[in-house]
Amino acid sequence: MINRKKMIEETLDPKDWEEMRAIGHLMMDDMIDYLKDIKDKPVWKPIPEETKTFLKEELPEYGMNAKEIYAQFKTHILPYNKGNIHPRFWAWVQGTGTPMGVFGDFLASAMNPNVTIGEQSPMYVDQEVVNWCKQMMHFPESASGILLSGGSMANTTALIVARNHMIAFSRKEGMQGLALKPVMYCSSETHSCIAKAAEVIGVGTEGLRKISVNADYTINLESLEQTIRDDISKGYNPFCLVGNAGTVNTGAIDDLKALKLLCEKYDLWFHIDGAFGALAKLTDQYKEKLKPIEEADSVAFDLHKWMYMPYEVGCVLIRNKEAHRNAFSFAPNYLMTHEGGLASGPDSFNNFGIELSRGFKALKVWMSIKEQGIKKYAEQIEKNIQQAEYLTDLVNENNTLELLAPTSLNIVCFRFVNSDKTKEELNQLNKDIVMKLQVSGIASPSSTILGGNYAIRVAITNHRSITSDFDLLINETIKLGNSLL
Ligand SMILES: Cc1ncc(COP(=O)(O)O)c(C=O)c1O
């Protein structure tokens, strides 16, 4: 006899759909205004203690009205955004997003598919976006790829493939039975995610040889080759070389052609970290310099950086699809596919990466590229490169400012100088300038250290920036520098 006790029939859907529709419309309208008017707002604001306290609430036991939740969002969350939607945000390397990208994420959330397996349209959209990425990088049609949360995951995924392909049995045995210790190479300017990836794949930071750089921050080829030779003679197993298509500090592009030749000579997997720089391949100015990307075994790049997509979405492409699949494929019973029905469809994306559950991040990319067309993206990237050159000229023209690295791609590193100040005093002064620029809401550059000097670092992956934004940055920097003397 079935126990007919009272069953819970409630769902998490709204009781009043019309009320939910109204609040949804309000949110959409507000966010359109927010983006439309963002240029007139401060780039960044310090977060008041009241908001920090508010955001330490106890776990809510019972729900509250959607309108009230939205009011709290508007009071405590929206005003203290990071700011990378603003035209004068140039910190780290952060993209701007677009309204169509917002809609893409909204629609993807409403559909809410898990884009890993099955006969469902999102699988085909995802595949198509990866194919477009291959076309952007001029990778062969036979190559494979996967969309990931960002550059760190894209680089790590490539290095897992590199390890499993280049070091026999490493997938099965890990690093347990290796007679020769594996080593890999990159420059000292390479992003820290490569070191993390080296740790993840069992090579360890000690197995990652960080090669010195030239004055322009590109990898020193003589030193690289000498290190490879030394490693071979000492009985190590060199298996992978990571080239930079745009270093995070200064935008330096390694001599990728020479790196490719070294990879052929010493039988190394050639991976390129092109987190933002690879996309400059779309421009006339950089297409030749970045052409060797087409010859790499793998390349990682972010669509949320220089394709201005809302966070998060990055991509890795792998030339050898079989090597890619062999690195990750698993076929447990609960993921078996059928010749028809829901469990048919494209090869599961789980066979090409670590993640099983995946959101529909491809939709915002698909919609955005269709909205703008790839030529428009190339033009925006070109615009940011021009802006970096313009800013460089402004720095060079002013004798209170000094360029601290050659400008490459979209990154300008400079500082305020004064001959009466010591190096340490100048470091502190420039740090104060950066903080004051940020706190005043005028602009958000970030910083780095180059040759022991504190640098104001401007990385332009921002389609909203216009020329006058850079004039303002320079004027305010000089004004602040003089006032702090
Ligand atoms: C050159 C480079 N590689 C890798 C990364 C990491 O990318 P993500 O932050 O998307 O994980 C970055 C981030 O700025 C980068 O500039």
C-alpha cells in the first residue's frame, strides 16, 4: 500500500509570473542604461564598510521578495563593480563585454543546457564557435578545440595534452615510472598560469625552465637552446616549449618562428600562450608576426579579453585531434551514447577536457560574432593597438614621464619621473599615482615592476576607450605626480 502522506508540490518558479516578468524587464532596462551611461560614472569606487558588513549576512533561512533582492543588488553590489565595462579601465588584461554578450548569457541561462553530451542545439553551436576559432587562428579544419573558462584553463588543457602525447604512458602511470625527468621551457615573462599548469601535470616548477629575456622582454634564444642542450646532456627529457604571443607584463611577442624551428630540432611540443595577443592575428599590422601560430601544436587564447566577450570564455586549439582526445577520453556506462535519441549527437566534449558539466558560454560568442562580424573585431583590436601607440607618443613627448618597456600590441608601461627622487621614492610615488587615479574614479590602470622600477601599466582590451580617455590619463598622471612631489 502506497503511503499517501502529503507530498510537497511546490517548485522554485515564481507564484506570479507576471510580477517576475515586470522585475525582469526592469532589470533589463536598468542594465541597458547602466552600460549606455557608464562613461559618465567613476571607473571604480571604494566599497563602504556598510556594504562589506551587509555582505556578511547569515545564510537566509527563508526567501524574500524579488523586488527587495533587486533593491539590495542596486544598493550594495552594482555600484562597487570592478569597472572593466568602463572606457578608462585598463588594469590587468580585462575585456569590456557588450550588450549582445549580456543577452547571450541571459538566453543561455534561461535555456540552461549542460553542454557536454547529447543531441541538443547547444552542442552544435559550441562546435561551430570552436570552428570559427580555428578559422581565426588559421588552424586546419582537422584540428580540435574546446571552450573553457579562460586562458589559465586553456593553457593547462594544452599542457595536459602535450604531456600525455609526448611522454609515453604518462596518462596511465603518471610520472611514477619515468626513467628520464620531463622538462619544459618558457620565458621568465610567461604568465604564472603556465607554472601552475607545470605543477598540475606533474612536471613541477623545478621542471619548468624559465629562460631569461632580451631587452624587449622576448625569450633569449641562445640561452633557450643552451638550456635544452644542457638538459639533454644531463639526462632530462625535454618535451614542450611554451611561446608567448603577448606577455602579460609588456605584450612582448617571442620569436615564434625561431621557437617553432627549435621545437622541430629537439622534438618538442610547441604550445603558444596567446591569451590576448593571439587575437591580434586578425589585424594587418600583426598578422605576419603572429603567423607561426598556424604552425603550433596548440594555442590558448581568451575571448573574454580581446574579443570583448562577457566573462568567462577562453579557447584552446589542438592541431592533433587524436592526441587531444586520447588525453581525456573516458567512456563510463553512465555517459554511453546511442545511435539515436537524446544520447546521440556530437562526440562528448568531456572527451576533450577535464570538465564534465559545461555551461552554454558558446551562445554569447556565437551571437556576438554574428552581430559584429569578424572584421569589426579586427578593427577594434587595431584601434586598441593604435591607442597604445598614441599613449606611447604622449609619454615620450613629456619629459616628466618615462616609458619603461617598448610598447608591443596593446600594453604601455610608463612612470612619472623626477630627477630629485631616488628609485625607491619614485616607486612609491608612482604607486601613489596609480592608487589615486583609481580612488578618484578617473582611470584604472594597474601596475608591474620592470627592472626594479614600479610601472604604471595600461593594457587596452577595451572597445569603449576613445582617444580623449588617454589624454585625460596623461594629464591627470602628471597633475598627480606634481602634486605628490
Ligand atoms: C598572457 C596571459 N596568459 C594567461 C592568462 C590567464 O588568463 P585567464 O585570466 O583568462 O585565466 C593571462 C591573463 O591575463 C595572460 O595575460
